[in-house]
Amino acid sequence: MKNLKRNIVVTLFLICASALMSAQQHITNFGIVDTNKVYEHFFKNSSAIKVYEQKKNDMQKEVNKKTEELKKLKEKKDQCDELGDKDGAAKIQTQIREKTEYLKDYTTTKNLELQNLKKSLTESNDFYIKLSKTIKRVAENEGLSMVLSLQGESAILWYSSSVDITDKVIKELEK
């Protein structure tokens, strides 16, 4: 009986000691920031974004115009083919090839230009420094030990929405 009581006391002591040690272990808390959402929120009404959007719209208008021209040339070529006008069809085919090449070069160049413009908008050094300081302050206030960005290849495999501090970062930046 004495041994049984002693075993129970020792077992309870070990359980309590184990629970106490577990409670004292540091639990790592992570935070998530959707930096694209932050950038969109702060730059959507800026003149730089308006310039970007205008360039994007202008590019799309030009692509639509050149695509329509190609469509009309294709119809003309088909008519020449139906009429047996091989010389006319060959001339039009040359125009189609040239305009297609122009359109390909144009879209490649303009897409690269737009990508570079967008990259420069999101990498504003002053804003990045302010964002970094704000994320640090919010993370410390939330008791987080790490904040991850949602952007990036396989940076996050799973997360609970309860750790997303994006809206808090936006509110802090608005102060």
C-alpha cells in the first residue's frame, strides 16, 4: 500500500513537472502579411499607378487595333485565294507576316516595360523601409516571433487566417 501511494505521488509529481516544463517552453507564433494587398491599398490612387494603368490600357488598345487589322488582312487573303489571285494572296500573306511580327515584338517590349514599371512601384525604398518598421512594430505588439509574406514560391504551405496581420499593418500605416 505504501509503495502504491508512493508510486501515485511520484507519478503525479512527474506529470506536474512535465506540464510545468511544457508551459515554460517558448511557443513560436507566426504572422502573415499579404504584401500585394498592402501595395494595392497604398498605391491604387497614386499618380504612378494611374500612369501604369494608362500605359496598360494604351497597350491593350494598340494590340486590339493590330489584331483587327490582321483579321481583315486574313479575310482579304481568303478572298484572293477563293478568286485564284495567287499574287494578291502572296502580297497579303507578306503583310500578315510583317504585322504579326510587329505585334509580337510590340507586346513583348510593352509587357517588359509594364513589368519594370510595376516592379519599380512596389520596390519604393522609402515605402519599403516604412513597411518593414510597421511590420516589426505590429509583430512585436502581437507577440509574434516571425512574419512571413504570402508572396513567394512555396513560402507558406498552410496558415490559419487568425495569424494574418495585413489589415493591422494597413491601419498602422494609415496613422
